[in-house]
Amino acid sequence: MRLRFHKRWLIVGFIGVTLFGSIPPGWGVVEVHAAADIASVTSSLQIQTKLAEGMAIRQTSIAFKYKGSTKNIENMLKQAMNGALDKDPYTKYIVDRYAYSWRGTAGYAKISVQITYRETAEQSAYVNERVRTILKEIIGPNMNDHQKVKAIHDYVVMNLKYDENLQRYTAYEGLRTGEAVCQGYTLLTYKLLKGAGLENLIVEGTAGGQLHAWNLVLLDSKWYHIDTTWDDPIRDSLTGIRYTYYLRTDKQMRSDHTWTKNYPAATSTYKEILHNLIKKGGKVTAFYQELEEDLGYNLYNDDAIISNSTGLQSKVKQGLKKNKRTVTIRYSGKEQKLLEDLGGLYTLNIKNISYLMEPLEGTDDWRVEIHWDLK
């Protein structure tokens, strides 16, 4: 019986491209003939492993033989590629585009996969080396996981600036230039958390009506959202670190973030976790207390409510004694009254007062960040 010869092309776009960029027009598939001595595979899992190994070292061309029915080979290739990408979230989000082709018979095929990356093998090696160096600088030998997450969050926020030209997508570009879009923030956060031994995932969705990405981190067997991009103030005058999106639940994040894929549920409220850690006491109690203040959880104490200029000045004076140029308060009253009270701060030795206000979650009051310069 004469064997029937099959030839198939399949171009597959990648969700990371549509999320953070676009495929250049006119890009197509070029036929690549497999070499005679390339390895053979016989299952979808083996194809997935072959692809994962190749992408891990940033191979731009991966070729192999497949022995088996080619009836559903296109679906098999698609599933194998998706599986390989899901195995390594970092690689998944630096694959710019890929295409694969096959040619063969009903029971045999030569397969070629062409891949374009946003980050080369050398650039990924640079990221890995920088991550090791950064972790040595910011992670102490006796730090617990809560301290590690805080140190990594703060490092990313303080050392990256949002790329408003929307040109820099990778951790490499973020480390080399100091600028990146949300994907770069998320990839660097992913690498640092993983390097510190903290399991974490990349979440893709929307925020503020725009396509967006952030992280999920596993801390003491509980999952939390962490968005280093949205915790980085864009305004130059507000140079501090924000913690609005630090270790948040699904419910808290859904106030302005959305996602449709299935991710581990984040249901534990960190405010309660932190409160219990403080009550427990121990060597790191002072860290937890300071963290509680940084996260604004102390605003929920009964004595935290401020409703006049006297209380406002008292809080700013406390900040000045600690050499701070910002404080966060809980304010009860209308914005016009707040403006009047803020004006009274100019009697102190400060200038260029600015503020951010938003509803304090679960209350009828305001969460107000106040920033200033010294005269």
C-alpha cells in the first residue's frame, strides 16, 4: 500500500503577546527540514518535555521526530506547548511568539518549532545573576518568609519605574534601565520570590480597565495577591512605597482587578494574620508592629480617627521626629474640611504638602496619605 504523505502548518499566537504587546504584521512560518539524527518522541508528555527543555535554554528552533498517529497532532502540539509554558511562568511571559510545522505520514512526523523570545539566553542569565546578588543584599540569614516578602516587595517598588512609553516588558529591561511595564514588575517579583524560596504565580487579568499582570504568593500555606506595579506611585512628588495591594484576598483585589483564569483561592485576610502574629510575641514582634503601621492596619484602632487640625498636626510631628516625609492617617470628615486642616500644617517646618485620599475599606472614613518636603 502506498503511504499517503501529509503536510500541515500551524501558527499559534501566545496570550502574553495579546496581553502585553502585538505580533508584527507579515510574520509567517518558514519550512524547516528536520535533521536526520534528531531525537524521537512517542507521546504528548514527551513533546511537552522536549519543548520545555528547549525553551529553558532559549532555543529558537526545536526539532524532533514523532512516532505515532498524526490524526490529532495539531491539538497534541498545542496542548504540549501550553503545558510546557505553564510549567515555567517566567519563560511563558518572555515568549513573544512561536510557530510549529510538521510533515510526515499517518504514523510518523518530523516536527519543527520556531520561537521568538523577548529575552535572550544571555539576558535571562543576567537576570538570574542579578537576582542572586539582590537577594544577598536584601535578605538576611535569619529572616522569616513574612520579612522576605516585605523586602522583595519594597525592592521592586523602589528600584523600578513604570515605563509610560510601554516599550520595556521584561525583568532584564527593568534591571538594566530601571523601567518596565507591569509585566516587567511581575517577572522580577516572580524571580525574586522564587529565588527566596517562596512559591508564587503570575496572574493575568485587568486593572483599572487595562490589561494587567501581578503575582500570587504562598505564605504560611495561604495564598495572597501582591501587585508591585500598583504599589509604585507614578507621581514624582509621591516617592514612598504604597501597600494598597500587598498580600490581599480575592475579594479585596476584585474591587479594581479582574481575572477569568482559575488560580488558587486567596481567602485569608492578612490584617487578621498580622494581628495574631503580634499577639503571639517573639523576636520579630517589632517587625510585625512596624509592618502593621506600614500597611495602615493600625488605622482600624479606636484611637486612630482624626477629625481636626490638632490631631493632624500631632501625626505629622510624630512623622517628623522619625525623619519621615509622609504619614498615613484615618480622617473623619469631608474633603473640604481636610483641605482646611492640611493648610494648618504650614505652621510646621514643612513645605510642598500633597495628599492622596481614598475610602478606608470597611469604614465611612478616609485613608489619607500626606507627603511633604522640609523647608
